[in-house]
Amino acid sequence: MTRCGEIMTKDPVCCLADDTADKAAQLMKKEDVGPVPVIESQQNNKLIGIVTDRDLVVNVVAEGRDPKTTRIEDVMTRNPVTCRAEDGLQKVLKAMEEHQVRRIPVVDSSDRILGIIAQADVATRVGEPMKTAEVVKEISKSSAT
């Protein structure tokens, strides 16, 4: 059985809760990523949230906030859905479907960030195209259905 630790992107770039939206957006651009895990400190790497490019658009740009002064803690998702490196792939796929998320941070027993699993990781690192298609379909359903 494939484990999360085998397909995750290791050591993702992270930001801090008191970083600005502008800093997070620049990091996303530089690293070519949409989600950025938010950690408590550089010393402990404890995951406290996640901020996405969509969070920045909806909660900063669309609300007319200043990205140079808006703090990530004000726009991030707190307590994101996570998995462990030893969890089986089916568990993370089920979590993606249930919570309709495309990315799930991988943490250790102390909630320190180890990696992140995205739909793309499943699609490119697991040779199960039918399962990937089903996950994409389920994640993409609107919450109204």
C-alpha cells in the first residue's frame, strides 16, 4: 500500500502567521505554488494553518485590503485537514473527498510540517488514473450537491 510519505512533496516552503499577504504572494510566485503552510515558528515548524492563492484573492484583493499590511493570520485557514507520513494513500484521498480540498499537509506526531500532498502528486506519482479521476470528481463537487 502506498503511504503518504512516499508521494508527498517534502519540506514545502512555509510562512509565519505574522507575515504579510504580500510576502505570501511573492513566495507563491517564486516557488510556483498555490498553497503555503503556515507555521508557528521557524524553530519548531508546527503547522497552525494554510493559506492559498484563493485566500489571498478572496480575502485580501476582493475585500480591498492592503496586501502589505494584511497579516496571514487574518486570512489563513486554521487547523487544516492533515495526514501523517505513515497514513495510507486511501486515507488521504478520502479526506480530500470529504473536505473538498486539493492539498493536505503531512505532519508528524507533534504537528510539525513534513510535506504536502496535492492532487497533482496523486496524479503523477500513483499509477491509478481511474482513482485519480474519481478523487478529482469528488473534490470538485459543489458543497450544495
